[in-house]
Amino acid sequence: MKYNRPQATASWGMMAKDWEKGIEECKAGLERANDPLNVTAASGFLGYAYLEKRDLPRAIEILEDAVRRTRQA
């Protein structure tokens, strides 16, 4: 699997509680995702970032979409 720098950077940003940086990096990873698996994974990371930020409405919206994509695969 190819190393995905945006997702890795997002993970570090979230662990450091820099939610905005994590969200930015997750969005960048989602924009670069070029197959259903990576789109779903990037969506999951983005939803998790919003969850950790305590933006529950946005987290639920994104995570529900990731689940829907997974079921369609």
C-alpha cells in the first residue's frame, strides 16, 4: 500500500489535539483518494477528526457516508 502522507499527518495532528490541522489533512487526503477503498478510509479519518473535535453533527454525517460507501463496495 502506498504511504499516504495526508492521513499520517492528520493522525499526528489529531493526537496532538490540533483538530483543524487534522481536518485539513484529512480533506486533502480525501481529495487525492482515487479508489473506493481510499475514499472510504479517508472519509473515516475525516469523520473521526470531527468526532474528536466534538463536532458531532458533522462527524455523524461523514461517518454515515463512509459506512454507506463500505456497504456498496
